[in-house]
Amino acid sequence: MTIQDIKNRFGIIGTSLQLDHSINIAFQVAPTDLSVLITGESGTGKEIFPQIIHFLSSRKHGPNIAVNCGAIPEGTIDSELFGHEKGSFTGAHEARKGYFEVVNGGTIFLDEVAELPLTTQVRLLRVLETGEFIRVGSSKVQKTDVRVVAASNVNIPEAIERGRFREDLYYRLNTVPIHVPPLRDRKEDVFLLFRKFAADFADKYKMPVIHLQPEAQRLLVDYRWPGNVRQLKNVTEQLSILEQKKEITADVLMKYLPQENGKTLPMVLRDEVKSGGDFSERELLYKVLFDMKKDLTEMKKVVATLMGNGPVRVQEQDAFEHEIYRADEPQIIETQPGVTLSTKPYKIEAHEEVEDESLSLSDKEKEMIRKAIERHKGKRKEAAKELGISERTLYRKINEYQIKG
């Protein structure tokens, strides 16, 4: 089987030498049982390589499961991966097999492996070294024969320095590294991918295929694409649906690309920015919201410790001064017509209840999360990226606020 055969089999578009090199490494390592670590930026298509490795291995007739480690809450991830016994924790009404037990004889793909808690990393290291694991709530050692392929868009050596990832696990996973190049290093593939996506969306939505004028083609190829292939696909879909004229000029394409400061702006706000809105303020909205919520939560804890039980109030004799400032200059950020958020210096006077403001902020946070999920059609990873939080944090917030959809 040649590299082109693999591209045809898995629908990979591109002629980049870097991409061919990555595919060739996957082709060579597939027949072995070595662990593989796939690195690359978000949106580059890392999820294709575990499929290539499994399909070309002797395990191809065995199970193949992909697990997003960043989407599973920390409290349940050990149970998901290694299983649990009946009664081992609240809600464990019956024994359950974990992924490593179910995938025995096959391949498991651990996406966002750097999101694993340190305690789970210890368990994973044991599986890699000895093939042994223990269910949560059990003392019985079990054996499994699983090929592990992991992926991460995090710089793991930096995570090791910060104490967030085990160095021994990194070297065990990184037996064979595969790096997926970003789209900006595959300029020769950008227009090929655009044409493929344009044809696919034209067929999907039963409409004419969009075409780029020469200047628009040059703009498309020269753009840095921070969201890589995923971003290119999203932009192509937006152009296909929203533009009535199917001959796309450079000026039209510019409306769908991030502004000069490199920040990605949601499409729902582009018209407002074009009419004079302040883009930098809008991008700060999410950070302001989550920072304010965090600060208020910490403030409530301190007040509760000082005052004991009962209503949480800031008294004159508390450790706080009469006024607590969050910013030096007032700012007004318009989130949508009729809804504004003021980040002007605010103060907590004596006898002012923190809980009311926290509740109001929680409502704003819930609404922003809900709208982000809607904009990305339920894709939590993309919504978390837009909000500037991890996917695990977003998952916890969804459960906390009971957000549907």
C-alpha cells in the first residue's frame, strides 16, 4: 500500500511533503505494538492517524475506541477507563467494564491525553508497562492487551515543567512521535482543501459551488489559519450558505476571516464590528465574565470564613476596605442589542450582599455558554475554545447549569 492509497482510503487531501512524512511514519509503525504520541495544533486532523494505525495493524479486526480525555469529568475518568465494582462509589449500582477491558485485543485512542489527572496518569503508566489495571473499588489485578495511541495539542514538555504531566508517562507514550503540520505550513494544500469542502457543501445543501476570484485565492493561501483545517472548513461552509453570489471576491472573503489582531470573531458579531464596534472589547467579554465570577467566588469564601454562617455580608470591620476595585477605567461591552456589561470599577459597600451579584453573574455566564454551544452546533470543544476555557471546565459548567443541547 502506498501513501496515496492511504490518502484515498481515509479521504486525506494534500500534497505537502510534511503531511506525507507523517503518514509514512504511521504506515511504518502500524504493524508493531509500539505506543504512538500524535502532536499538532487543534484542527489539524490528528484524529485520522489513529484510524490509519489501527487499519494497517494486526489488530484491525479488533475493537477500536476513541476517548476524549478532556471531555470526561475528573471524578469519573478512572471509572470510564478502568471500570468499577458495584458499590465502589455513590451511583455505582452495578459493576461496569472500563474501556481498557472492553478494547482488549484492539486499539484505544486517548485524545487530549494531557488533560488526564495525575492520579489517572499513574494508572495509565501501569497499563502501558505491564498491561495490568485494577477496577475502581477492587483489589483484583486484571490483564489487558491494548495498543495505545495518544494525541495532544498541548506542549507536553512544558506541562511536565509545570508539574501537570508525568515525565515517565511522556517517554512511555512517545515511543514513536508523529507530528501533524499546521495548515500554514501546507500552503500548497489550502486551495485543494477549499475546493473539496466547497464541492461537498454544494452537494449537501443542493446549491451552486462557490468559486474564488484570483485575489481571493491569494488571500486564502496567504492567511495563517490559526484554526487549521477545521477553521478552513467552517469558513467554506459559511461562504457556501450565506453568500448569494457564488463568485467570491477578496473583500467578501475578508469578512469571514479574523481581524488583524489575530483573534477569531464569531460571525454573529461581524456586521456590528464593520459598522464601528470595538472588536477588542468584545473579545475581552468572556475573560471579564469568568474572571469576575472567580474573584467573587473567592471573595465569598473569605467573607464566609470571617463571618461564620448566615448571610454573607461585607462589614466595615472586615478585612476588606470599603471599596474593592477591579479596574482603573470604566468599559462598556455590548454583548448583543439591549444587553451590556459594564466593567467599570465597582465597590462592595458595608452590608452589601455578595450573593445577589454572584447570582446575576452566574446567569450571564450560563447564557454565554449556552450561546457558544449553539453557535458551534453542540461541538463542545469549539465552544470551549471560543470561551477561553478547557473542555473539561465547559463540561462541568454544562452539568452545573443543566444546559440542554
